[in-house]
Amino acid sequence: MARWGVFSPEGARHLTGQTMRDLETLCLLWGGEMARVERSRTTLIETIDTSLTISVMVQSKAFKQFCQSKDEMARSSGFLSRCLVINPESTQGTRTSGVALGNRDGLDNFLARLRELAEESRATIKGKEVGESCFF
């Protein structure tokens, strides 16, 4: 299975650029269907059994502009229904350095459990050849 991804913490250039120009193809790739990608300067690419992930972080103004310019196509192609759109409350201008963390028991228990799992994992693979899917 081929895995493709678009990841950007500054996503406005993806929303307004070439990346989002062909939403129907992105929907096909997201769904694992065969898609043909044609570029003017390169050869034709046909994808089979693909997986596409898109993680684009963008300011709300840029997202609103994208929706205004591509709204009908984004809705009719089903592109927006494949997206998890979140708009968290802004913390701009907020300082939290003086705020006490309070009770850390839950965090300490969570971190202790993560350490246990990591040690169990290490013990399981100790003496075995580490494959490409193991990250230590």
C-alpha cells in the first residue's frame, strides 16, 4: 500500500496553491481508490491501493477564504466531509507561566504506565532482530 501525506503547520499555501486544486483526486486517494495524477512536466502517475493523510493547520481567515473560493466543489466532491475541522479558542495574549498545575497524580500515573509499556516492549524485542516497524 502506498502512503501519501500532506502535512503543514502553515497551511495557507496548500489551501491556495496546487495541493488543493484537484479535490476530486484527493478524495479518491483518501478513499484508497485508483487515481490518475497528470503533471505537465512529468509522466502520468497511476495510484492503486493508496492511503492519503492530510494534516493542515491554518488560520481561520485563510480557511474561510478557501471555503469561499472552493465551497461548492469542496461540498459536492465530499472533500469537506472527509475533514475534521477544529477551531480552538485563541490563547493569543494569554500567559500561563504563573498558573499552578495543581494535582499531578493523574499525570504521574500516566507517565509511569508509559514507562512500564516501554520496558515491556523492550523486553519483548530483546534478543530479536528489530524490524522496520520498531522505533527505539
